[in-house]
Amino acid sequence: MKKLIIMCLMAFIGFGVAEASAQKKNDAAIKTTVFVTDIDCEHCAKKITNTIPYEKGVKDVKVDVPTKLVTVTYDATKNSDANLLKSFAKIKVKAEVQKAEEKQ
């Protein structure tokens, strides 16, 4: 009986460690990019919020109309900045990746 309990405990610990390492790998693939856009109204922001979140791997999209910035959090193994720029172009929004020195 003790052997059975010890075996179950070892299996439980092993599964927990495996799950934790898998979660850590997924967190490493998450990337956040800020795009500078040409939006100037809530209608433009709505176009973005109705389109970009449905791109492959996108986790979160935040649109700030006054500063014309769009922050996109996505899985880097499923998408890239270049593909997201193409998505902006499809909805006729000019966008470029914000450079490090421009960040506030």
C-alpha cells in the first residue's frame, strides 16, 4: 500500500513539473509590439479591434486614439510583426513598428 501511495505521489509531482515547464516555454513565446498608426477617430479604432484580434496568435490588442498607438500582444511562434503590418494594410491603416527610442 505504501508503494502505491509513493508511486502516485511521484506521478503527481512529475506531471506538475512537466506542466510548469510547458507553461514556461509558452510564456517565452509571447511578444508585445507597439505600432504607430495613422488613426484619428473611434471608427478607425473599431476597425482595428474588429480585425487584428482575429489574426493568428494574437492574445490582446489595445488601441489608443489620442497617441495613435496600437499595442499588440501575440504568440511569436504563430505570427510576426511583418504579418501584423500586412493585416493593418488590409484594413487600410498605415502602421509601423515603434522604435525603441520613440517609446514613452
